[in-house]
Amino acid sequence: MLLVALPMCAGVAAWGLGDPAGLADWAGNVTGAAFRALDWLYMLVVTGLLVLAAWLAIGRYGRIKLGRADEQPEFSRGSWLSMLFAAGMGVGLLFWGVAEPVLHFEGAPGPAPGSREAARQALTLTLFHWGFHAWAIYGMVALALAYFAFRRGSGYHPGAMLHEELSGWWVGTVAYIANVTAVVAIALGVAGSIAMGVFQLQRGLFVFAAVDPSSLTVSAWILAALVAAYCVPLVMPLDKGVKWLSNANMILALAVMLFLLLAGPTAFLMRGFVTAFGDYMNELAKMSFQLFTFHDREVAGWFQGWTLTYFFWWIAWAPFVGVFIARISRGRTIREFIVGVILVPTLFSILWFAVFGGFGLYEEMYGLGGVVTMVHHDVSIALFTLLERLPFASALNAAAMVLAFVFLVTSVVSAAFVLGLLSGPGSNPSWHSKLAWGFVLAALGAAMIVAGNIQAVRALSVLGALPFAAVMVLQVVVLLRALRADTAAPRDVEGGP
Amino acid sequence: MIRRAGLLLLVLWLGTVAGCTQRPGLLIGYLSGQPDSTLMAELVAETLRQSGARALTVGCPDLVNCGRRLQAGDIDMLPDYSGSARVFFSTSAVGDGSLDVVRQTLTPAGMTVTPGLGFRAPYVLLMEAEKALEKDVSAIEDLSRLENARFSVPAGYMRQPGDGLLALARRYGLDIRTDAVTEATSPSDRMAALLSGGTDVAVMRLPYVRSDMGLTVLADGLGFYPRYEATVVLGPRASPHRGFVESALEPLYGSLNPEEVERALHEIVIEGYDVETAARRLLVAEGILAADSPTMRRPEMVVAHTGVESLNPLSGQANLVLRRAYPERPVRMLSVASPLEALEQGWADLALVHTSDFFQLTPEGLFLGRVQHGEAIAAIGRRHFLLLLGGQASASDDPLAGRLGTPPGWTAGGKVAARMLVLAGYLPDVRSNGPDLVRALRNRELDAAIVLLNTDTREALQALPRDAPMLRAASLTEVLARAPFFVNESRLASSPVPGEDEPVDTYSMQVLLAGPAPQGRMGPVHGGPASAIATRNLPVPLREAEAIAAAVESPELPDPVLPSFRNRQAADHARLTESSWLETLLIVAGIAFMAWAGWLVAQPSAPRP
């Protein structure tokens, strides 16, 4: 598989370097056609995953343990939550915490842009993109992997469970394609995140120390620092390297959030949290089926550009985050798993966006203003310029940069771990393998930075999600079949082999 | 245990530090619909924000409401005029409006006023000059001679305590019928009523009155109106923060000069700028707010243009158009070799280009195809070509057969002229700028030249002696049977050559503002999380493109041969409404796949070994 996946990644990188516009156009056209044709299906599938997750957690399958009946979880609950959260969304939350609600405030369909109602809707829409649906995608992929890995012993390959549960001449081919798709999607998706993370750090340095925001040399230095930083945890066992980094970063993230909450308009932000939570719960069902069918062209464009793109991003990251979450979730019941993977991170996301997004909206509506203009100008600079308006701005900006950096490191470390896992035998990849993938990811990221065309990266990330969505459906199918078959025997509720 | 204690300590420390740095939240009242009041409130709020306060402006329907809210502690402060403050809050008879007196009056009520802000805005009674002359009215007391005088006053002003219209009537012994008084919140409505004859007398604040309007300010012979110094009345609610507020507002004291305030009000009332923008501009002009402070750090609009080609005055017009479309964004002109390529690279937001820049033309006049980087947004103007013939050329000669000059090959004019000549089967002999070509024609070094009529060339032509220019303009459309498809036939109303007044038929091309082209990028690259980094080389959003197009005064649309944002709109629409075979195939495949997945779920699992 490595011999197929690696040349594919290299080929894409070469195409991106040689003809970035051509690659972006091609990928954009293909994904555009899929968006227009299948938006209804993807919406249905993602909402279906959420409903299914709720049914599994509430129903009789909720008691099934992912592992042996007597098995204890490998990580403490706090570490488990912080690890899965840091790997799944960390840098994205930092990136979009301020920017997304502010952009919806000014440009989402519905209430008049810039109105009070628009502000309220802005938070609800953001939570829709980052809440239950996103984590349902991760959660269901991870659950299927964990179930087959810990109860059937079939490993973490997306194709392995298909092999295990399905039969037929086609299964081998589909399983192979699923594995290759997963590896390529992970490699490209994470490389894209590396490139975007480097850009964001560079903007942060621009605000912080007035370095050139578009200098390739500065980008190279940041990337080099990043590689140096993630090489250390890559050669350490997972439970030491990633756990320590994730915990440290989550504490720092919580500290920054808490500071913003207390030093900012505290009462407003807390009211925003409660209101956003209520609005989100209230609108969840409606939004889950909202395709803007009878709206005009611009609204359809907005839906594709935001909601659908987010869903595809989550799907693109699902093979990586899914494997990672599965790997750290041994010994938990399905109910505990779903609550931990879907409910808790969503609640945290609500708080996060209520604080960061709420502060951005507050500044736009009642404070110094100019946040919308700033975000329109450069999304990646939004957080840093907003933090500038708080006391101890330099320390906060430094903390935000450390957060972005470490979130990026944890993501790459986790991705390298998963890639090592998928491309080799066993459930604990060797440090050689992780390090090799770490360098491959850095090389891909470097190629994307040098190409200077992030559009190709983004379009490709979404492109990888198109086929993986089908793999994801098949994973859920085999999970349901396995649950039904296994619960038919009395031993299954007690625990696996 | 140690870790938990550490975390707890961290939380406590953060809470303490953050709590200590909590900024005061201040509510600043203003009279809704009164631009001077709104402007003052915004000036005060912005200055307070610069000191770290959270300042929010709150509108009240009239002064009575605002005053009561201030006294009740619903708002912290009210930027107002000293005279109004005194008569309102003390309910004493109209008298001295100096700040010291007002301060003494307000202290017992737990209120105070800050030092003056630097300008005064007394109430004045205005009449149309001609009517005032006709009725022999020059002072307020003369109004008694005016039968059934109609008044237009600010909302709530009629019964305003102390210095309201009824108080004025009592003082001057005027018989003012309440049914002859119209309340109009907006000063421009009152002014319009006065100028249209809808009212006889309008009550205004002085900064709204412009000397060129033909109005008479009625003299206040009895000194009814006190001094109206701009100040900030601090209510009881502001008491805990009084020291902070007074020190934070220090830069404002005495700083606002009347001319600047008048200009800001003109911007708001006449030019339609929002109050925040005018207030910030005023604060920057007065040196209170740094131009690069976070509030003023507006991202600039970078417009790429070819530096070697003089685009004046069209570049100035483009600048004006963009300032109209983006009043908040400064515009910076960036000189580059290829403006459309600068768009593609993300170095600029827009480009100022000629029609020919949308096509690949070699300096030799070869046409290589279209440039894919840009789309036209608005036509700013036209550049005309001109065929100049030397004095020695006779009318019967083929004017292009002799020694021929064109603009340099790297310029738009040079490329298009070369293309014209290629189509006509000629080649240029000399390539140089317009003034040099004019000089060469006069020196008989050339027989003819095709020049682009830019400012330099026009100036060179105008400098020629009227009686002996030694060259003449000829019709380019007659000489060239074929012209490039992207130039248009047009007529110069009069020849730019001195001594020739007749019209000249020629070719011209548009100068346009262009934005990055979509280049087939659909779906994920438009907006949304996908537009995270490279925001610059994405197409200008439709709403913004429409705003730019609307800001152009010329009704001329971009040449139809060019890709335009309007075509994008149509193409997008077509794409959305027409389902291609690929999309149909995907839908069928999707349904089939889901059906198959459902069938797989329903199938029993194979027995496990």
C-alpha cells in the first residue's frame, strides 16, 4: 500500500508545484460538480450518522465495551478528552474561533447583515459547523474502527473491517482502495493543515514582531521549527509524547479562554454561551435538513462554501482522527465513547465559540469595531488583532502562537502515528516509521508552502473526502452488521476476545 | 493532587488578574437623529475606548428623555452644550452658560461637566434671506411683525425647559401658535423646509449653517440663549469612574476646532458618511487618535497599474470610485509590470488596466490569446489613439507607407498600435513615447505616427505653435480597414492638434478596474472555510463588484468582449440551473450506492469461524 500511496502523494505535490492553478481548477471543478449533485446525500448521511450515534448510545448496544469486559481504559478521562480534542480540532478552533462567527455576522443568509439577529444566528451557524455533526463523523468512523480493532482484532485499517465482515470477490479491491484513500487523504489533509498553520503563525509573528508576513524565508524557518518540535514526540511512545503535549496545550487553551472570558465582557459572553446553546439545540433539527433549496444562487453558494465544505473537511480528516480516537479509546463502552467523543467536545466547542466568537461580535457591535473588515481582509490575522485589544496583549498573542504551534505539533504527531499504523503491522508503529511519515508530511507541507497556492490544497482535501465518504458509509454498514451479529451471542455484551 | 492544586492556583490567578483588568463599561447618551449630538457621543466614546474603556452609545428620542435617563443613572454621560445642560438640569431661568456656573449648578445633583471640547454650537433662528429682507426681520424680536409665523424646530425643542421655543416666546413676548410649529428631528429636514418655503423660521445649531445658503441668522437681542459650549455632562452613574473619565477625555478638551466639526457634520449630513467614520477622521485630524491605531487600521485596497504608462487623470478617477465604494479603506496604487498577473499572485486586490491587457499581445503585434487572470468590473474611461501625419505627407499618399512611429512595444498603446499595423500589413520604424513621436514628426524624421492620447502626448501637442504645428491629425478608421476586435471606433469632438477644430474619427480602448478572475474555481474556493488564507486572489464578491460598478459615474459598461463579473453571475446561474450529465450520473450513482448499503445492512452476517 505504501508503494501506491506515497507516489500518489508525491505526484500530487509535483503537480501542485508545477501547475498549482491547473490542479486547483481541476480539483475545484470535480468537487464543485459533486457539491451540486450530491449535497442532499451528504447532508443526509452526516445527519444520519448523528442520529445513529444517538441511537447507539441510548440503545442496548451502548453497554458494549470496546475491548474485553474486564479491560480498563488506557488513558484517564481527562487525558482522553484532551487528546481527542487536540487532534480533531485544535488548530481549527484557534483559527476560526473569532473569524467564523464574525464572517457569518456579516454574510450569512437570513437576517440583515450586521443586525442583532445576525449576531445571534452567527453563533448558531458556527456551532452547527463545529458541533454534533462534526463529531458524529469522527465518532462513528472511530467507533467502527475501535469496535473491529478491539473486539474482532482486525487492526485499524479502514479496509480491514470490510474484509472482516463482508464477503465477495469485490471486498478485497474495495478494502484496498479504502486503505489507500485513507492514507492519501490523511497525508494531503494534514500537509494542508501544516501549510495553513505556518501561514497563521507567520501572520501572528507579523502582529507580534512585525516580521514579513509573506516572506518565504520566514515560512521556512517556522516549518523547520515545527519539524524540530514534532520530531521529539514522534520518537517517544504515544502515551508520553502526545499525551503530555495535548494536556499542556489544553491547559494553555483553557487559560487563554478563561482570561478572555474574565477580562472581556464576562456577563455578555456568558449570556452568549447560554443563548447560543439554546439556539443551537432549538435549531439543530431544522439546520440538519436545511439545503436552501428554494433560495437564490448566492445562498446556495454560501451553503456549499461553508456547511458542505465543513462536512467534507471533517470527512477528509475522519480517517486520521478516527484511527487516533479509536486507538486511545480501548476499554470504554460504546455509550461512554459516544458521550465522550460527540457530546463533551461539542459542549466545549460551544463555550469556546461563545467566548472567542462572542468577543469578536461584542467588539464589532459595541467595542472598537473594525473586526469584520479585519476578518474580511485576512482571516488568519483576526485572532491576533482581537487579542491586541485586551490587557497583556503581548502575552496573549504569544500564548496564541504557542497554542497554534503546539496544536499543529500534536496534529502532525497524531497523523504520523496513524500513518505509521496504517502502513505497517501491529497497533504500535515503530518510531522509524512515525519519523519517516513526519518527514513526508513536512515535505508535502513545504511543497504546498513553496507553491504558495493554498487553493489547490483545500480543493484536494475536499477531493479526498469524496471517495472516503463512501468508505465511511461502508464502515458504518459493517459496524451495524457486526453489532447485530455479535449481540446475538450472549458473550458479546460481556466483552470481546 | 499537586497538579490539581496548580490548576486551581492558575485559575485563581487568572481570575484575579483578569478581574483587575476589567475595563469600565460606560454608556454615553445622544439625541437620536441629531448628527451633532451623535458625533459628539461618538467622539467621546472613541476617546474613552482608546483609554481602554468599553464605551457604548445609547440613543434617546429627545433631550428630555436623555436628561432623565442621565439623572436616573441609566446612562453615564451625555455630551451636550453647557447652556442646554444648565437650563435643563437646574430648571433655573436662562442665564450664564459658562462651564464654571454650570458645574456649580449641577454639583448638588451629583453631576458635573468636563472642561469644554473646544467649539460652541448655539441655537440660532434662521430665515431665508430674501424673505427676511422683504418682511424686514433681522432679529428675534422682529418676529412679532410676522403674522402666523411657521416654525420648524428639533424634536422636543418646543417645550424644552429653559431654552425651548415656548420659553423663547415668553421672553420675547411672541405669539407663537403651537399648531404652526413643526417638529423635525433631522437638521436637513428643517433646512429643506426653510429653503422650500415650507416654514418661515427654522431653529438650528450654528455648525449646520453654511454661509453660502442665503440665510439670515436672527439676532438674539435680549441674550436669551446662553453660551453653548460643547462639553460632557457626567451623571451620578459615572461617579465611580469620574477620575478615569475625566483623565481619559483630557485629549479632547479644547481640541475640537469649529471648522473641523463643521466639516465632519457636512460629511455626515451632506455626503452621507456614517458618524463613526467622520468621528474617527476628526479625531485623527485633531491628533487625538493615531492614524495607525487599531481602530484606524483599515486594510488598504491595493490597485495594481502599469507604472510606465501615465494613466492620469483616469487613475485619479479610479481612486475616487474606490473611495466611494469602500469609504473605509485607503487606496494604494501599486506600480507593476503586469497588473493582471499581480492579481493572480495576490499582490493586489484590483488592477487598473486597458482593454488590451486582457489579451496576450507581443510587442511585435502578434495576438496569442486571452489572459485568464482578470475579469472586468467597471469602465473608468477611454484612451484614444490618434494618427498623426507629418506636414510633408499629402492627402493622396498611403499614410502608413512611409516612416512610421508607434509607442514603445512594452506599453499597452505600443502593443495595440503594433497589432493595428500587423493587421494592415506594416511594421513600425520607430518606437517611442508620445512627445518624442510628436517631435520626430515635426523634425520630419517620421512621416506618420500612431500615438495614444495620454496626458503627456496631449501636452506635447498643445505646446505646438497654433499657426505652424507641422503635423496634422488624420482619421485612423479610414486608414485602417481592419482593427483589433478589442478596440472601438470613436470620435474625438475636436482634434487635439492646435489649429484643427474639426472632429477626428479614430479608435479607442477602455481603461477598466479589473478583479481576479474565477478561472473556473467553483464550490469550495468561494467563501466559507475554504477561503482561509489566500483571500486576495479570489474573485471580488458580487456585492462588492456591483458596488464598484455603481460608484462609477460614467454609464459605460465594460466592453462585451471582456470577461466581466456580470458574465460570472450569468455563468453561475446557468451552472446552477442546468444539470450536466456528470451531475446526473453522480446522483444516480449516489442513490444506487445508498440502496446497496441499505441492502448490505439488511443481509445477515456470514457465520464467523
